[in-house]
Amino acid sequence: MPKKQTRQNLCPECETPVKDPYKTWELVAPFPDKKMRITVTIFGIYECPKCGKKFRAVVSKAKLGTESIEL
């Protein structure tokens, strides 16, 4: 069973927690790892509700292989 991480995105200026990104996109790794899994990373752009700073952060990662999917 894969490990479940709870990651909270914090504003780099004022460290206020930001809930949801307003834009997301996927980045697929061009080469597999040693277990022949492909890593798909989902990035997002967040806007701080307190100071208005916009910043990028990782939303989630998934490793896709022939046997299983690891989040």
C-alpha cells in the first residue's frame, strides 16, 4: 500500500495556508526509474488570499508502472 502524504501549500511570503490551485498542469518524466515506472507530477499555481502572492507548487505525484500505480 502506498504512503499517503498530507501536504499543505503555504505562501512563501506570509506562510498562510492556501487550499486549491487556480491552474494545474501535468509533467511526465521522460525516462522511467529503476522499477520501470513513469513519474507524473501535477503542478499548480496558487494565489495567497492574505497577501496576493502567486506561487507554484507540487499538487501531487503518481508513479505509473506495469504492476501498480503509486500515489
